[in-house]
Amino acid sequence: MPPTESTLTDSRLATLCSEQVRQAFMDYQVQFRQISQRARQRFLDRDWRGSYADAADRLRLYADVIDALADKVQCLMGERFKDRRIWLATKAVYSSLISQSKEWEIAESFFNSLTRRVFATEGVDQAIEFVDTDFDSPPAQAQEDLRSSHQGQPLVQLLESALTACFERPLWEDLDGQLELAAQRILAAVGAGEHRLEMIAPVFFRGPGAYVVGRVHCGEQSRPLALCLRHENERGISLDAVLVDELDLSILFSYTRAYFRVVVDCPYELVRELRSLLPRKPVGDLYNAIGYHRHGKTELYRDFVAYMKRSNDRFVAADGARGMVMLVFTMPGYDVVFKLIRDRFDFPKEASRSDVLQRYRLVFEHDRAGRLVEAHQFEHLRIPRDRFADELLEILLRDTGETVRVEGKDVLIDHCYVERRVRPLNLFLNEAEEPLSVAAALDYGQAIKDLAASNIFAGDIFTKNFGVTRNGRVVFYDYDELCFLTDCNFRSMPQPTTDEQEMAGEPWFSVRENDIFPEEFPKFLGIPEPAWSAMRAEHDDLFHPDFWRGVQAKLRQGEIPEVFPYKASHRLAQ
């Protein structure tokens, strides 16, 4: 007869629990890989609906596995479910179980997710969480060479070798012509000479695109390289674009985009390869990019703790207009912002706290189309009180007292979102030189269109709710009124027919909750000249309901408009 929970010793119970966690993690990784592996066939079959469904399934997978695991462990531990001594021992045994795993760092974050679910810890508990990794270096068997090298031939042949190593030649459409164009682009960037390609062997899949990523060497010069593939018709795969610049690759791997599906045994090595191409990209963002968003969150927290230790920065209110729903603060030397939901929203905001939580969840699950900033949700943060400016702390306790409290020398934050910091667009437009201001206004219009193509209407399209990244891209970060575009009713402004209607201070016609009047947008944007004139010339269709209705019609007919992660000028077919 098997032992019951009450007859197990603490050490035996810890052993059984650690084995249960390891098995759940292994099951998670198997399912994660299975979904990722389907990406190749989805691409070859041009099954874009299946591809998006897989992406959504993989996003939900982690929480589903952790939920089921928490229930199993609770049944196993019984009355000792929250006994920290057993959890401390469980962590120690689990650490030994994963010590030779190729995915040990992901396994650590997996364990943290479970303990957070059990204890809802106020602050981090080093004893039962992997606050810092238990390993100084990756296990020897976790190290693998992900590179494929191509050299000793003319550039066109090198490109052919790199691409046909990923997809056999019969699968391509007009590969020879595309190779010639691609070689010309690369030669223009790095010059003539003896070239060598060093590519990351696994292919990156996202939406309807596939990407072969690596580096091109010419003499002492070395440049990041991405070969962007499409499969738009039955004739075969095409090489659509070539990126030969760190900035362009950074946009491809941006925190404003959906996660890639890529098959790899050792995420650690893949992230280090990507970091060699994108040295300014935070490690956490790269883990996010390949689908390990929970470990990306771990890396973000570890980076934050490290910054706190090496600096004396204090939290202050973030630049930009005061939010009606969110209270935002930052540290001047650290490129993230912390966002708290206010206890009460300013008039005329009518959303509830649960509405805001739901919209942030929508952003997490939706294709961000390169225009929505990723928000990591943190709970029960404990931060030293002396790291907050006095004025800010007073505001936090007054306006977010249901979320923030002071306990001794610490400030406890029950719930917040952490995002990469961007420069508010309204400030940027007024402080940037004319060419940059004009470029930002044009990209602002394109950002609204990209969101529309992904079935997102920003709701509040004021420039204060958009920001400019370090790469000069305009992104949206204020989600409290965000909604699906297909839920909106875009109307023309009714024309008055009487003097009373003409002179009315309030609308004389009925307006429903989801009614949108694009002709009214220009009254509220406040974009300075000459940026405003440039935007009107390029994006005047935004201010007419026909544009919005046209996008809605395509979405309702089942079309999936593509938002390319690179400029049109990078495409080979102009």
C-alpha cells in the first residue's frame, strides 16, 4: 500500500515534490517544442490561421501547466502545502535534478512560477526561489554549436547554400533571381571581397514569415544579416527582403512583436548567439523573442536588482502627461517604467480595474504588430523605501493606496506592469529637430494603420499615449481604452440642418458607446507644423470613416493583413 502524505517524512515529501515539478517541466517543454516544430509545416502549407492558433496555444500553455501542477502538489503535500521548510528542501533537490539540463535556466523560472502561485510572496524569498541562478556556468552538455558556416565560394553561392540548408531547392520560386538581388544588397553594405556567412542553424518562424539569421563577414568587417522569407503562393518560397544592419535586426526582434517559434535544444546558447548580433538588446528581451516570456521576466527582475545594487538612483514620476488610469514612475538611469492602476480613475474614464487588467491581458495574447509595448506583470514587489523620492511616494500612497503600502523600511507593491521606457510622442514632436519630428509623425500614422491591420483600435489616439523607441519607431503603450477594431462603429459626422443644431454646444445626434467619428481626430492631436502637414499628406485617410470600414471589411472576410517587420525599401521586389 503506497504511503499517504501523513506518513511521509519531510525529506521524502520534498523529493517526491521536486520530481513532480521536474516531470511537469519536462512535459511543458515537450509540448512547447511540439508547437514550435509545427511552424515549419504551417509555413510550407501556407496555413496562416493554424500558425496564429499555434502561437496562441503556446502562450496559454505555461499557465495551464502551472495550474495543473499546483493542484497535484497540493494533493501530494496536504496540510504541509505551505510549509516553507519542505519547499526549501524541494528547491535543493530540484536544483540537483536540473543541474545537467540544457534548459536549466528555464527550469528555474518554472519553479519560481510554482512557488509564487503557492505563496503569493510579498517580496522575493531567496530560500524558496531562484532569485539568482544556482549555476555559475551552463552544464557542459548544454553547450552546443548553433552556427552553420558557409565560405570559399562567391557570395551568390554562399547565400544559396545557407538558404537551401533550411529549405530544399525544389521548394523555392525563382531562387536564382532572388539570390542575385540579395547579393547586390549585401555587397552594397559590406563591399566586395572574400565573404563568409555564419548563420544560426534553426529557422525563426512568426506569422506568415520565416527568417534565417546570422552574420556576414568580409575581410575584417562583420555585419548582422537576416534573410526574410515569404510563401505567398503555390509556386514556392521567395526571398522577400534582406536586412544587413543591427538596427533592422533589432526591430525584427523587438519587444513590440509576437514571439518567434524556433526549435532549439538549448535556449541559453541561442540567446547568446542572438546577443552577439544585438549587443544592446537586453537578455530578457531575447528570451521573450523566442517564446520564453516567463524567463524573460526573470531576467528583467535580475537586471533590475543588479541595477539597484550598482546605483543610487531613486524612483521619480515618469516624463509625460499625467495618466487618468495609470500612475507611471521610473528611475532616470534605468530604461524601464513601472505602471500602477490608480484606485480611482479621472473623469471621463469609466473603465473598471478589471477592464484594465483584461486589456493588458489582450495585449499579451494578441499579435502586437510591432506597435504595442510588451508589459510584464509583477506582483508583491518589495523595494527599499529610501529608493523612492518623497514626493513620488506621497503620490503613490495617495492615488494607489489599494496597491501600495509602506512596511518598515520597504515599499510593498501588490501589482504593477513593467515596460521598456520610450519617449512620449507629444514631447518628442515638440523637442526633436524638424526631420525627426516629421519622421515620427509619419510613423505615428503608420502605427495606427498597423494596429488596425491587426484588428486593434487604440481607443485614445492622443500622441501622449504613444512613444518613440531608441530606434525611432512609434509604439503605443496606453491600453485602458484599447479594443478590437471590428467592435467599433465608424461613422461620418452628421451635418446640422437647423440653426439650433448648428449652434448646439453638445452633440444634437445620438452617440452610442462604440461610435467613432474619425473626422474629429484632427481636433485633438495637436501635432506641430510641419509634422502635421506631412502626416495629413501621407495619412489623410485616417480621418475618414471609409478607411476604417475598409479594414473592418477585410478582417470580417477572414483576411489576415500582414504588418511587415521591416521597411518596404528592404524588400527585393520594389
